[in-house]
Amino acid sequence: MRYWLFKSEPSTWSWDDQVAKGKFGEEWDGVRNYQARNFMREMSVGDRGFFYHSQSEKAIVGTVEVITEAHQDSTTEDDRWECVDIKALEPVKTPVTLEQIKLDERLADMVLVNNSRLSVQPVTQQEWRIICDLAGLTG
């Protein structure tokens, strides 16, 4: 299993929107960055991810699961753009902010710290465990 982080502006697609989709989840569509698209191509069903609210909140607010592998993004006919489907798993007990992550030396190499604009990014197993601990999750 691999771990990821999915960033979304809550005014566009929030954690509550994701939760409302239930077990059928939703396409992680609209990504128009080649690196983020390539990361989605690497995902497998069952991979886990953090759901991150960008903009003003800048915090991890929940966990998700990849439920389909990469496929054509339904929001475009351009076959360069693919996406995965994800479903919500659980909200965090305590949101983990970007500020907290940046201040934690154990997370200094995390992609989020070094490339905070990338909308889909990998998370190492060690980073996953540290953030789950900070968030009050069993991981």
C-alpha cells in the first residue's frame, strides 16, 4: 500500500462534499498538472491518502481510500488527463495544519513542505504514521 495527499479548496470541494459521496466516492477530477497526474497513474486500489483543505485552512482534515485506478478524467475530452476515484474513510480527530507540519523536524522532507502547490503528492509510510499520530488516528 502507498500513501498520498489530495489537496482541495474547500470552497470548491470540501471534506463534507467527499463524505457525502459515501462508499461510491468521487473522481478526483480537474487536475491539470502533469506531475500530479503521473502520481495518480501510480496509485492502486486500496492506497490511502490524506484529504487536505488548502486556501485559508491549510490542514489535513480526513483520510481517503483510492477506489479506482487512473482512468480518463470525465471533465475533459483531452486524453492526456486522467484521475482516480476516492472515497472518504474518516475525519481526523485533530486537524493537522501546514504550520504544524513545517515545524516538525521529522516531516522536513515531506513534499507538502517543499512543494505545497502540488495538488496530488506522495506521502511516505513514516510521514503517514507521524501525521496520523498528530491527528489522533490509528493510521
